[in-house]
Amino acid sequence: MKASPAFPLPPAARAFTLIEVMLAITIFFMAMFAILGVLSSGVHAASILRTSGPTAGMVAGQYYVTNEIVEGSDAGDFSDIAGYEGYTWRSEAVEVDTNGLYKMEIVVIDPRGNQSSILNVLLYKPGSGNNNKLGLQQQPH
């Protein structure tokens, strides 16, 4: 007579093979390295944003949302934003056509007097300027 184990296993129970375990570990580590790579690049981008100054894109976005564009020069500073004290900006706007399309050059200057960011952009503000003509206009007779 054969001795039986104290806790016999059911006939359908079986263990993972070595190949299955190795495949699961490989997939796990590939996922972990991908997640760590994304996390590392996010931390790097955040540190760059923390150490860099304001950009001309910030000025263009704020300018487009809040002001009517008038031909000529304009200037300002970033004193209302913590960490950007000493940075200034200047812009030059030229109306390209009578329909409210303006070409703007925006320059950000750091506290040492160096140009840190330059942006040339076309902005469409139909309510700005002197002519305020929209679309086709009839010629006076």
C-alpha cells in the first residue's frame, strides 16, 4: 500500500512552468522601465520649467486675450509673476492688411539685458486698428 500525502492536490491543479514565469517577469519589468522613463522625463521637464524664464509665447497669449492690437511699439514686465522679476518684454505690431491681421514681433529680455525669447507671430483681431473693415467693402460712388 502506498502512503498518501496529508493534503492531496486535486487532479486539475498544476503549477506555472518556468517559461510562463519568465515571460510574466519580462512583461512586468518592461512595463516598469517604461513607467520610470515617462516619470523621469516628466521630472526633467518640470525642472527645466522651474529654472527657465518667461517666453514670448506667454506674452503673445496674454496680449491676444486681453488687448486690442494697435500698430506701433509696446512694452511691459513680468513683475506680477513670482520668480520672473527683472524680466521685461517689448513688442512691435504692424497691420498686414486692412482686415485686422497683424504681424507682431515679441522679445523677452532677461535681467542681464540679453534677449531670452523672440517670437514673430500673426494675430487676427478684427476689432483692432483704424480701419475696422471686415470682408468686401463697397466703393463709394
